[in-house]
Amino acid sequence: MPRNLLDDIKETLISAEQIQQRVLELGQQLNADYADSEREIIFIGVLKGALMFMVDLARAVNLPISIDFMAVSSYGASTQSSGIVRIIKDLDASIEGKDVVVVEDIVDSGLTLSYMLDNLRSRNPASLKVCALLNKKDRRTVDTQLDYLGFDVPDAFVVGYGLDYNQLYRNLPFIGVLKPELYR
Ligand code: IMP
Ligand code: MG
């Protein structure tokens, strides 16, 4: 295991400052878009990757939101999506009739998100939007909804700011590319 996470990073893709700036912009966009909503607003974070993004985004909005989390299995210990999505932890509360914003770390193949959206839609929210920090659009295999996006990223395995490799690197404050020899 690395004792200094930085030794395992090939390059920084998005700096901590760039992330913070973009999160503030997304927060302002959400403030404007939901200003007139008279419904309950709920942000649903997808664990564990969206953890950092959720806490920063939630503090960047001045809307009366509640926060809930869902955990789904997608990757296990590999860097490829299995296509098998399983709910590990479900929401605590009903989303029926509420304005829902799904907060995701990254949309890669799109399998995880499209499964989640189908599942959430069946619970009859009043509206359902997606806010993802990162989009790896070159790797998309299923078309997915993406309403708010932080950054497009190239097809490389990225870690940091919530994103992991084998559960590590989530606590890096920036988005970096892992040295390829570490996962090949
Ligand atoms: P998808 O189902 O292929 O779209 O994968 C979505 C999930 O895989 C994300 O929510 C991440 O948890 C994980 N993931 C995809 N790409 C990366 C990456 O480059 N680094 C870390 N996790 C990733
Ligand atoms: Mg995730």
C-alpha cells in the first residue's frame, strides 16, 4: 500500500481549485433552476464515489434540500464495469412527488446510472435530474441522461475527490490519473 498517495499519480487532471470553482458554478445553476420549486428537493448521492462532491455541492446551494445516499455495486476491484448493478444500500426515505437530483462522481459506460434512473423513476418522483462531476463520454455504451456536468474527462482511469482504485485515493483533493502500471 502506498504511504504517500502522490507517488502513485501520473498526472493531475483537474486541480482542487478547478473542482471548487466548478462546484460553486453548479451550485449556482441549481439555485437558479430550483428557485421556484415548491416541492421537496432531495439530493441522492451515489456511495462512495460521490461523497466529496455531495458535501461540497450541498454547501454550494442555498436551497432547502434533504440528502440521502444509495450504494450500488458496479466495479468490484476491477476497472471495468461488469454490467451487473446491485443495490447495496437503499434510500432511507420515499422520493415520491419530490424533486430528485442524483449526484454521481463519474459517468463511464453509463450502466450504473441508467440502472439507477430506471429504478428511481419507478418510485414516482416529481422530477429526476442528474448532476455528475465527471463524464467519460468516449466510453459510453448506453445512452444516459446528464443534466448537470462538472467536467468531461478523457478515457483514462482517474482517482481522487471521492473516486477510488481498490478503495484507495478517495481522499486526494484533486482528480488525477493513476500510473497505469499500478492496475495493469
Ligand atoms: P459505469 O457504470 O461504467 O458508468 O461506471 C460508473 C461507476 O464506475 C462510477 O460511479 C465510478 O464509481 C466507477 N468508475 C468509472 N470510471 C472510473 C474511474 O476512472 N475511476 C474510478 N471509478 C470509476
Ligand atoms: Mg460511483
